[in-house]
Amino acid sequence: MLPTYFTCTLGQARRQQESQRYTPYQTVTGLVDHKAKHSPGLPAVGFYHVPVQTNSRQWQGKILSFADVQQLSAGVAETIRTKIKLHARRGQTVALLSPSSESFLFTWLALMRLGHPVLLIAPQCSASAIANLLDVCNAVDLFYDQTNLELAKKVKREVEHHDTLSTMINVVAIPAIKKGEGPEISELTGDSVDTVHEHQDQDQIVCDTDIAYLHHTSGTSTGVPKPIPQSHRAAVGVLPCFDGHTAATFTTTPLYHGGIADVFRAWTSNALIWLFPGKELPITAAHVFTCLDIAQNQAKLDPAIPPVKYFSSVPYVLQMLANDNKGLDILQSMDIVGVGGAALPIDVGNSLVQKNVNLISRFGSAECGFLMSSHRDYCQDKEWQYLRSSPGGDQLQFEPREGGLFELVIQPDWPHMAKRNRGNRSYATADLFTPHSSIPNAWRYHSRSDSQLTLITGKKFDPGPLEDAIKASSDSLDGVLIFGNGKSYPGALLFRSESARMISNSELIRELWPKIATLNHETQRHARISRNMLVPMMPVVEGLAKSSKGTILRKIVEQEYAGIIEATYANLQLPNCSTNIPDSEVSDALREIILSVAGGDHLEDDHLSDETDLFTFGVDSVGCIQIRNAVARMIPNSSFASLPLTLVEDAGTISHLRDTILRLRSGESVQNDSNDQHQLMLDLVQKYRVSQVAEETHNRGSEEQRSRIPNNHGGIHVLLTGATGSLGSHILDQLLSDPQVSHISLLVRNNSEHAPRERVFEALTSRKLNIPSNLDTKTTILSCRLSDQDLGLSKHEYHVLADSVDVIMHLAWSVNFLISLKSIAGTHLAGLQNILNFALRSPRSPRVIFCSSVASVSNYQPPQSVSWGTTGRFIPEAYVADPSASGPTGYARSKWIAEAICADADNSTKLKHRVSVCRVGQLSGATKTGIWNMSEAYPLLMVSAKATGVLPDLNNEILNWLPVDLAAKAFVELAVERCVIDRTSDTLAVYHVLNPDMGVHWSDLLVWLSKELSFKVVTVDEWLKTLEQLKESPATRDHPALKLLGFWQRGYGGRKRSSIEDRPIQSYQMSTTHQHMPTLRVAETSYLVNESQIRKLWQWIQHSDSPT
């Protein structure tokens, strides 16, 4: 789509300017004078005359031509020059405090004509914030509108009573633009139109690099707005020049915000712009209707006046119109409807687009101007949320960050950059985006990295979109503040609107909960807000502290309500949390607590028995923390910190949790006996083993039938789960380029926030893996729920896959060392069972490759008749039937159970000799890029040195890391083996995907890393102490390395050198592995962990979103 003046970004404007010989103006005054000379009669700006206490039928529209604009601005300049004594010297900044109005426009133009930069102050700012802005900008004159007289007086007092601020401020009323009701241009100064030009030679000379005006930040995060200077060139010199005289714009955006940009964008293209009368009227749907009716009627009456074709607004205005039939008609009549300044709720935008509104999102900043829009082919392309960085976006770079996000970084040659924050003179915006899964150069805004809340776990999320969505769902709210910095889970302050003052707390929560529950389902787990963390607040008499954009000033409001926030966590309203509850009533008390935490609409206990699995019932990780907190209050002389982190997860049911409480009350230990855990593991093997009945019922093919099924796709059809993880995305990357693989079906967990295809796209791009041109033709991406018997697929999808798949690679598994075994069972073990049942139901009996972990056998002990030997342990390439061989975590035990289930299927079903297990060791960053995962221990350990300046001496800790891309290659080699693996043994095929090199140690890494970073090597205990001190500083207390502090304290704390050196070294048999995974045979002698690889890893850490 070709751009218009309404959609043209600065990058596109540069392309247009390159085809022109020159721009005839370089300053704001130059633009006004040029238009007055060359297009004097063209309509430039439309205002509304709104008489006091009259109805809309008495409104009048007033249109000024470019000649009028020049004459009025020159006239006001003359009045200021001759009748107002300014304290500012030539070129010194003057401040303007006024609502969006005709007076604002011409005072602002006049001050620039006099050579003064103008600080544009949003009237919503507090007196202290304005005083700070005046001081920073060295402004000693403040022009104010009469509606802001009291605020101006407060600013003057604020300045005079603060020793750190300037001691003088000249407060000046804005000159009157009109007298009476029928303004004449000559009334301003008493001059005639013809004599205004006589003053032009007295105007101050400015150049394009001089500051024209200054915007300011909203101060949402810090509470302190900061000025952002704009040069004359940035204001008008970089804008496009279209022939726009036939299409007018109507904007509700105030001039002290984006309205200025709308004005200049129209004027450089000879277009008329109508300004909403924000000084006289609040923005309501009815007022907007009247304004547009007047504008369109004038266009009908006068052919020289163009109709309004472009509508510009902020989201809440668009929401008002979208909910009104007349408003919808108006929006549908527009050529383009543009929204910006904040995020429009997705459902509102989708609804408008479905109703044939040509909606675009416009994205820009005061620092860099108009950057992107979603202007597109509106008939074919409905993706209004996705901003297009091309054409004209060669200076817009998207750098990968964690979680599949990308940060927009403006490159040094972008047409306008008021701010630069990198050594190469580029500007990292802190704006995060997600790419479209199939449209190139299309990006959806996600959040800001500097506005995210950081939970004590290190997980982050941007509360802004959630706050906006909750507030937009009800007229009962004036504002929403989500809190949770440094806490285990978030909560929300719900500020009532005045109209909801009489609504009770329970009624308010009942009204809001359905929307919040929906949002919880759509958002990340750690960002979900439970029902008992919703805190209704009464209306704020003087109004919430908000920015000029209407957003809550987070830091100020958090400080003001800090006591309530802390009390919310300290006194979390959970029922029956007392040591006085009799033992016989503990089960009922737990049931009430769990029902409260689960936060459902139906708080009945019909489906919550003592044996109900809590995770199936809906208790998530946040709920586990809250229940654990409640349990601590039910035990005498107990504390929250003294209980195991996975207390609730380990229990899994009310009955087990009750038994734990009773044991603790009687002074016994909370820890389960390891024999109990081993028995549980064996029980889970029996529960989730492949059903023989299912095999007999669904077996649609025998060995003979399988041999007769044609392979009509000419290659191997692979079914892959876990493709969005680190290993899975690398396996997918290599499968896509392997000519032996004809098709890849991807089962991707259903997530309504990110479509499955988009998640796959993000997984590849965030790891700098190529998106091949054959991605769409070679893959089928299906939304799934592996824990469902049908895998969450339709009947048709299920059978089509079953009839065609040759190899199943099952990787999907949560790597969480804190989660309990019981919480894993209902999802991952059930998922494995369903994958194996799927293979059984296939007439092809596909090979199944299960991704396990070396943790499944990390405590392996050889038979008594076998000695470890002097060279260390050798763990066999075979299934180990003893559950005590697994590591102690729920994750390790779940992998042992999974291997047992695979062994059973391989031994006793038609999948005999068709199931393989790959035990994966410690993976590391890719060989080419070094990209790893900033949530893993080693990268976090290394990045902690940026904050502490120290790293620990881990003595002889071995670094036998295997780059993730090599591990992926080994998996693919196994998957594409053409023949059925000939196995004479009846045991399960097991392969060890790891780096067997024991020659590289932590001390080698310290030497290599010292060439990239200055740090001191200290003892482990000193390092842990230094790391713990990060909690004491506000700048570092949210450092992500702290989330693993407890893990490191348990693993490293108090270690002695002798204990490390005497510990047996685990070694793994790999002879069979080398036969089927030749990459690992070659890698064995390749010194995979080396100085070059550590350098790549560090470079990735440096460029990732890691704290200093």
C-alpha cells in the first residue's frame, strides 16, 4: 500500500525527499510563512466555537487559512514583543501551560517566531513536576491559560520555596486571541491584515538545528517527567509532502501531546486539520459526533473545504465510539482510523476490523518521531495490531531478547533522533515486540522492558496491558494498579469510579472477575492475579496521580499505597488460617483455603474431595505459595520460610496435605520418606503405562498391514513436540533443511496469547535460526493439549497424523527443579502415555524417540559385583529399573518414570524395538552464536559478575557442556535412520546425548572470561555472601541471579576442596550412541568447551536483556 500523509513514517518520508531537489523550509516559522506565500487561501486548521451553556446546535466551526495562521501567529508575537516583558534571553526556553486550544496554538507559534524554544507542559502535571521541568530546562517564563491559573500559582510557590530550584519565575497569562464571539484577526493587535507583514523583518532568525519545542515524558514509572527537545528540522524538516488538500484529518489528541505531530503532518501536505475543543469540553462520544457533523457539513456547503477522511485518537476515545451505533457509522465512513499513544484492547480492535473499519495502529515517540504503522491492504490484511517496519525501515533493527521478544533499536541514520543511548549513537527504545508468524517485517507491540514488574522468582511481566484491559471492562473503575515487585505473585488495587462508590467490595469483584479470569487464562502463569489478591479501593477524592497521557504514575501511587500493598501480602484473606483449628477439621479448613485460592466463579466444594488432584482442580504455582503460607499459620511455632518450597506440590491432595500438617503439629518431620517416593514412582509407572486395552481397541494395523502401507510422501514424516524450546527449535531448524525429511508436524501447546505458529516463529528467530522459505509447505503446526487422550486434536487431525507419521520425537517437558512429582504426573506423564497410545493407534507403528535426562540416573549404583573402578562411574546405555537411581528432584524422578513407561511399551506392545530414549546432559549455547538461556544457572552465574565484580572458585568443577545445536544434530541423525534399528536385545534402546570430555574445568573458564571482563576470584562462601548483598540495593535487589541463590547455597555452600576432589566422577557408556549419532563420536575429540565458545557465550550475555 502506498503511504498517505496520515500514514507516512519518517523512514518513508526520507525516501520521498530523496526524489525531491530540496525542502523549501527548515523551521516551523519557515513552514508557516512558506504556506502563507504559496497556498494562502487553502484551509489549514479548524476550530470550534462553543458558547457557554448552549446546546450543540449553537456550535460554530471556524476554519483558518494558511494566511490566517501566519497573520495570527505574527500578531501574537508582536503583542508578546511589545506588551509583555519576558525574563528569558534570546534563545532561552519559555514554558507554556495550557489546554489544547486556539490560544495554545498561536502562542506557541508566536514564541517560536520570536526565537524561543517552547516547553509544552501537559496540564495534568503536578506543580512539583512542572517546577522540576522549569528548572531542568532553565525556563524563567511560564505562560498559562486562565483555566490553569491556580496551578500556575502553585508552580510559582513551589519554585520560590525550594532552594535547589531557580529562585525566580515570571508567570504570564496567555494573550487573548479573540474578543467577543466573532473574532477578527485584526482585533488581536489593532493592526489590519496588511500591516502584519511589516513586523516580519523583526522576527528572530533560527536554524533547523535549533530547538523548536520540548515535549516531556509522562513520568509513569518514575513520577518525574523529563524533557525531550525537538529541533525545527525534527518538527517539520523530516516530514513528507503529499497533495493532501482533498482529505482532512480530525484529531482528539491534545496539542501538547501528539496533536502537534498531526498538525505538522497535515500542513506539510496542504491538508486541513480539525482540532477537538479540549479546553471547553470533555471528550465524549456525543461531543465528537457534533464536531464531525459540523466539519462534514461545512465540506458539503463549501467545495473548497475537504471532508474529514482521517480520524486520529487515543484508545479510550475509540472505545467510546465503537460502543455506539452512530460512532461505528462514523468510523466506517473514514478512509483510515488511526490509534496511538497507548494500547487499544485487542477485542475492541478486532471487532472494529471485522465491521469493516480501516483501523491502523500508529507507533512513534518524541525521541524518534513517527516510526511505524499498520497501514496495509485493508481488504486482504486484517492484522491491524502488527506494525510494518518496511518499506522505509532500514534503520529500524529488532534485537532478540528473552521469551521470544525483540527490542526495537533505532540505528544512527534514522531521520530524527532526539536521544541516543549507545556507543554507536543508536537508540535502544526499551520497546519490546513479537514478530508475525508469516508476514515479514510485521511486529506487534508487547511491552516496555523498563516498565515490567519483577517477581522474587526473577520472572517479569508488563502490567500495563492487563491494567488497561481490566479498567476498560467496567465503568466502575477509575484506575487499576498491579503490584508485585519483589514478591512471589502479583495483586491489583482496583480504584472505584465515583459512580461505583456505593458498590460493595464483593459486588465489585464479582463484576470484574469474569474478565480477570479470562485475562488470567490468556496471560503468562506468573502474571496471573488470584481472586484474593484483588483489593477494591474507594474513589480518590483528589484523583489518582496520573501522567499527562492518563496513565497512573506507578512509582508515586505505589509509594502512596505501600502500606496497603504490604498489608495485602501480610494479611492475605484466606479462611481458617489458625493454629486453633482442631485436627479433625483440618481437611475442611484446607478445602475452604483451596477454593478461595483457586479463584473460580463457583465456590462450591462438589468437585473438591480429599483425594482430588489439586493441580487438575486448578491450583497453579501462585496458589501453591498462598496455600503454603496458610499452612504455616496452622502449625504452632512454624514459619513460612521453614516449610519446604514444594510443600503443596509434594502433597498434591487435601488428604496428603492434612497428614503433613498433623505430622508437623506432633513435632515430626515434614519430609517424606524416600521409600515412599520410590513407591510413588512405581505406582505412577503403573498408572500411566500404555493401556493394553487401548492397544487392542485402537490397533488398526498389524505388522503385516504396516508393511503394506505406502509411503506416498517420498520421505520421512516427523511428528515433533517441544519445538518452541531451546533443543526443540534447533531440531526443527535441522529437520527443515534435511532432504530426507518430507514433512514435519508440530504439536504446540495451545496458548491464546500467542498463536502456535507465532510461538514457533518466535522460537526460531529469538535464537537467530533462519526462517526458510519452505516453512509453510514443509510443516503443519497444530494446537494441542498433550494431557488429553486425543492430544487436543480434532478427530480428523488425529487420524490423518496417525496414518502418515513415521517418527515421533517427544521433547515437550517442563524443566523445573522445584516442581513436585505429583504436579508433573497429570500433565507430562499423561502426555507421554497419550503419545505412546497415538503411536499404537497408527497403522505405521512409528518410531518413538523420547527426550530424557541424565538426571533420571544421576544416583545410579552398579551391582555389588561390579566395581566403579579408578576412572569413575560408567552408567550403562540401558534402562535402569531401580527408582533409587534417579536424582532427588521431581523433575529427575519424572524422567525415570517416563523411561520406565517407554521400556514397558517397547517390551510389551507392538512398538517393540521402536521406542528409544535419549538421556541429555548439560546443554550450552549454540556453536555459532553462543545463544543459551538466561534463566539457566551458568549464564546467571556469569552475569552476576557484572553486578558483584566477583566470581567463585569452584575448584575442579567439570564443564562438560554440549552445544545445543550439536545435540539437535545427534537427535536428527537418529530420527532419519532409514531402516528399523536391528536390536537383538529385548531391552529399551538408550542413548547418551552429552559431552564426555572431562578435561575442561571452571578454572579454565575463569581464565578465558578474564579477557572479556574484569572480576576477582573469591571463595564460594565469599561469593555467596557478595551475591546476597545484592538484595540490599534497590538497583540490584531484583537481579535475576538471586532467584538461584538458594540453589547455589545448597549446592556450593560450605564445600571443602577435598570433598569435591574425592567425589566419584560420573561417566556414561556411549558406544551404541556413537553408532547411531556419529556427530557425538566426532565431538568427543573436538574440545567443545573452549575459549572461542566462552567468548561467544559472553558476547551473547552482553547483548541480551541482562542487568548490570
